[in-house]
Amino acid sequence: PPPVDQCRRASMATFARGLKSNGSVRAEEEEDEGRLQCGSLEESSSSSCELAEIAVLIDQLKDESIGLRVGATRQLCKIASALGPRRVREELVPFLSESSDEGDEVLLAMVDEVGKLTSFVGGGAYAHVLLEPVEALATVEESAVREKAVEAAIAVAEAMTGPDAVAQHLVPVIRRLSTHDWFTGRMSACGLFATALASRLARPARRELGALYSRLCRDDTPMVRRVAAFSLSAVVAADADLDSEDEVVLDEARERYLSLFRSLAEDDQDSVRLQTIENCVGLAARRDAFAAEHDVLPIVLAAAADRSW
């Protein structure tokens, strides 16, 4: 197969050719979008200038100069607006998905823009397509990019519409990241569980997420356990199983989180145990599920006696 850079250049050349050859930027879009009309020579000239500007930005996305690539990447919304929803979904999004090997400066600019593209892909019904480049960005080495990728994934999930959108699109992303070979993906997964659980998923999906999250809390890599511990309060607050009227379901969830809470509080890494107090507050806030004096207070007292601080 041709090198990735060659594929990327070919993909972006397609954008440029389309912009330069079409009399309308939004050709072949949905019927309610219509087509741009040039009512006068002045309007036609203005439209041509706009198309030329967008074509230049597209060329700069693959320029050898990192400065130009960063600048063009920061204009992704402008490019997307010109391309129209269909071409954004079919051409721009795949290009972004293939660009996770870019330099950190470009990736930071990209991850800042990707979460803003939900209105340019065709609305909530198509927002899920943005999870593909976001997932790729969530696995890179640079922590600042990963953190923003998690924020972007949450923004995309909140924009998605449809009763099963989270189950169909976000849960598979969490599944892949949670089992990723490289620890960076597993760290990113920790920040997405609360968002998925807050969508009131069906019981089987909640059980799967509970098992995946438990696995991350006991991950071999301390950095993964630290982020999992940081997320525990949010996960506990979002899990509908802790509100269940079914005693079996409630007890299963309660025991799972108490076990994770105690395990993380006794972790051999200071950075993991440091999350203990925040987690104490999170569990104590769920008074309907946890008994503060019996379940939480002993961990608080143990943390106060920890010789590490």
C-alpha cells in the first residue's frame, strides 16, 4: 500500500480539486441546504476568492512547514463550513483520523478544533463520526493532547442524538481504549465512563462498563490506576445501578465500588492513594448507597495516618 503521507496528500488534493472545480461550495449536499447562487459579478468574484482561500488552507494542511500546518489546522471549522456536511464526513474526517502521527503542535491544534465540528458534519445524527479521529488522538503520547481528546469525546457524545447513540458509538470506543495495548489509550478511557453511564444505558452495557472500569482500577500501570482513581467519584455519581430498586443490582454495584475504593486507597503508589479523599467525598455523597460512617470514615482515618504526607 502507498505510504500514509502519500494517501493523505491524495486525500487533501481531492478537497482542493473539488473546491476549485465547483461553482458552489456545498454541491451535492442535503436538499434543505440548497446551492450557493451568484446573483451578480461582484458576488461571483467574492465567492471565487473564498473558494481560493479555502483551497489554500487545504493545501497548507499538508505543507512541509509545521507553522503553516498548525495555522491551517486552526481553521478546520472554516474549511468544514466550505466543504459541507457530506464531504466533511467522507473526506475531512478520514483525513484527520490518519493524522495522529503529526507533531504535537499540530495535534494540539487539531484536538482543539475536532470537538467543534459537530455542527459541520450534519448535526447530532452524524456527530459520532468524529469519534474516530478523537479516539486516535486519545492514544498519542503527549498528555495534553490526550486530555483534550477526552474532552472532545465528551463534547461529541453530548451532541449525539438518538436513544442508543451512546451504546452504539461511545461504548465501543471505551471498550477499545480500555483494552488498548499501550497505556495511553487505557488512561484516556478512564475519563469517558461517567459520560457513558450518565446516559442511562441498558443494564448489560452498564455491566460491561463496570467490568472494564474495574479492570482499569487494577491495571498493572500505576499511571492508569491513578487516572482511574481520579475518575471514581464521577463514575459512582453517574452509575444508575446505585439507584436501582432491585436489591441484587444495588448490592452488586455497591460491593464493586467499595472493593475498588478500598483497593485504590491501599495502593502502593502515592499518586494513586492521593485520590482517596476526593473519592471519600464522592462515595459519602451517595448516602442512599453507602453508609458514610461504616464504609467511608475508616478510609478517611487511614488516609490521615498515611506516612507519605
